[in-house]
Amino acid sequence: MEYDIKEIKKQDRNLNLIREIVKVWEISVKKTHLFLSGGEIENIKAYVPDMLKEIPYLTVVEKDNHIVAFMGVDGRKLEMLFVSPSEIGMGIGRKLMEYGIKKYFVNELCVNEQNPNAKGFYEHMEFIVYKRDELDEQGNPYPILHMKLKEIK
């Protein structure tokens, strides 16, 4: 099965595209963020469309003309990376990260401490934890790990 990586310019982020990406976000979060309640996911979901419209660099992965993964980058920071549960383990996350590192020089990100699979993935991609916040960006008790790309010596 062929995967296509596509950059989506801000002017091309129409309502249908945003809805399709939000569906990927939602099924991914429900599978990977088990510490969040359904209500919390719904509350966060309300902000996702605006984040997708405003993120400077949005990249999607398509399979059979359907979005199965995406990432958002701001500056050199990975702000979001989500993969459809049915595609996890197929190398899509790795391809997106490699693309982000090569194209946008991504060298930092944040991850929920309570999402150990994501933390492990980023560690496998050569990121290391350098700081921990007890609360998430909304002030909720979900610790956030700040990670940066390991220095090559």
C-alpha cells in the first residue's frame, strides 16, 4: 500500500479537509490518550479545527485518497502528530518525523507523560526529555514532557 505525504497550505485548508483530519485526531486520541475522559476529548476537539487552520505547517499522509495521519509544525517545534490506529506500526509516524526533521528542522516537541507509547516513539526517534511540567497547557493535571532532538556529537 502506497502512502502519499502532502503539505497543505493555509489557503487550501477547507472545511472538508479539516473535518477529515479531525476524525483522524479523534480516533487516534481515543486509542492513545486513555487518561482522558470522553468529555475531556470533546472539549479539546472543539479547539482542534482552529489549531489545524492556524498551524504554520500542516502535513498529511494519504492512503487510497484518505488521510490516515498528520503533523503540524510551528517553527522548529512539532506541535501535533497523530496516526489512525489502523495504521500504527506501519512506519507512517517515522516517515512524518523524518520529513519534519529534514524539511522543517524539527528539534523539539511536547508529549503527555501518560502516553508512554508516544514517549517511547519519540525516544526511538532520538528525542530526549529535558523538562517536565506537572500540568498541561490548559492547567489540567496531565504532566507534559518537553523533549528535544539529541545532540549529535
